[in-house]
Amino acid sequence: MLCNAFASPVLSSRLLTNPTKTQISAFLIPMLLHDDASVRTAAASLLFNVSAFLQKMRVEQVKNGGGENNGFEDEDWEMELISAVTEALDRETGNEDVVHRLAASLGCLLRLSPSHENHLSLLEVLLTKSILKKKLGPGGCGEKGVAKNEVRRLVEEVADKLCA
């Protein structure tokens, strides 16, 4: 149900302000690491909706000439989500759809982030790039690694362009 809330820009804006934003991440992070694949899939979908909305706000800010904070930027909150996504990616070995959503979410969190330079050191410590690359090889996600070409390209792009 929370995933559907992000269909409304007005509701999305309200959900991504504090304290609601903190509550969403407190709910979301354990679900990303849950044992049940359907729970992880739903959590990855929610995370994608959150990160896509954040990305949309950043793109609009760039189009409008940058400048002042859009009200959604929070470096600590982003770092918490990036850490959770990296852990979830590392654990996910069987569901390519979850890997797809997590990689896309990570890309949205990183692209145009005003804190991207600070995120790079975290990404390096967490070995995010190598975790992403591991998804492409045997055993990384299924027997042969990520199979769908569009997902492979996304994983490679996020690893090579945003995590380096």
C-alpha cells in the first residue's frame, strides 16, 4: 500500500519529510533484508519509488538552475539507505527482479546527489562496486548471474559510473 502512495506527488512530498522519512526507512530497511522473497520484492519496489521521487526532485532542481536545497536532501538518511541497499544486493542471489530494483534505486540515490562525493568513500568501504559486479557472474544472481540484458547494463552502469 505504501508503494502506491508514491503515485501522488503531493503525498510523496509529505512522506519524504521528517519525521515520516525516518519512519519509512525504519520500516523499509528490515524488509529489504527479510528472508521471504515476496517481502524483499515489495520492499525493493518501495525503495525504487522513494529513490525515483528523490531523483525527479533533483532533476527538476537542476532544470531550474540548481541553487537552494529542495527540502528532501539528507546526507545521513541517504547513507543509511545506500548501506541497506548494498547489504540487500550482497544477500540477494536468487531474484533478478529484486536485483534490478535495488540497482535502479541505488542509481537514483547516487545520481545528482549533492552528497555524491561523500557517498563515494562509503561505497568504497562497503565494496558496493564489487558487489554489483558479482551479480553479473555465476552464482551472483541465479546460476549464471543476471540474465536480462537491460538489468546487466544497469548494474554495470551503476557500478562503473556512479560507484567509482
